[in-house]
Amino acid sequence: MSGEEPEAPNAEEDLSPGEAPPASQRARLAIALGAAFLLAAIVGVVVATGGSSDETASLPSGTCFEAWNEDPVAPTQDGTHAYTAHGYRQTLVTRLDRDSQIIDSPDEDDAPDDPSARCAVIFASPQPDFEPDFGVRVFDQGRWTGLAVAEKATLEQITDLQAEAVAESNSLLAASGKLQND
């Protein structure tokens, strides 16, 4: 006795041409193929959906969304300030009537600063903003401004609009200050 273990036979060497590999090799092959298909499916889903990055989320359409997102000042100043200093994420993009009330069925084809149905971005919040002028922005005379400035709205009106926006939000504010689909 030499104390050495006898070598296990090599299954591949013992196969005749056209003969199938043993069951253990077939199982490993099936598992490897299954894992490859699963990985391909996951990659396909991520590519098809475009991931979920904040900056790649789809931009909503409509006159008021476009008026905000395409404005040279609103996203970069008001939007980023709302995101960073105030912590806003949910927003309600809508139109307000002459009494600063939300219009239930706004006509998106009207001009953004139509006096009877002006575009508004309401930052959703269950309590008043520490900067009352900032909670509701309206498109007035070709620029975005606070509802308190444009209409001399009261703190109570702004608080009510922000609270209503919590349940009715239709977009998200991105870190870039632009509005995106929620």
C-alpha cells in the first residue's frame, strides 16, 4: 500500500462520441443556462424601463408643466430652493381661478397666465410653510411668483391649498427643480 488514494475516473474521457454527460453535469449546465436567462431578463427590464434615477424620470406634459419646466428661472431658483430648503417633493400642478381656488377641470390649452385660469404649482404640505409666500407659486405676467405676492393671498388660503395638494398631487419635484411624473 502506498497510502495514496486511487484517482477517480474522468467521466469526460470515458464518454463515447455522441454519448450524453452524466446527470450531475447536466444539472450544472441547466442551472448555468437558467441563471444566464434570468440575468438577461433582469438586464432587459432595466434597459426597457430606463431605471429609476431622479433625473431620468419622464417629464409630464401640459401647458402648466411646460411653463414651469421650460422657464429659465423657476426650476433653477424656486424649484431647487423648494427641494433643498423646504424639503418639498409632492406637488400639485393645476390652475387657479380669480378667487385663488383650484379649478377642477382646467383647460390645458389656455395660456399659462390666463387671468381666469392661471397656472399654479402648489407644494404639498399638511402645515403652513415657514416662508408663507413660497407654498404656492403662480404664473403671473409672464413669470412665476408667490400667490401671496400676486394676489395678496392670506396665510389661511395658502395653507388650505397646500393641504389640498397633499391628497391631489400629480407630480414630483426633482432635485434639479423640474417637475416630473409621480
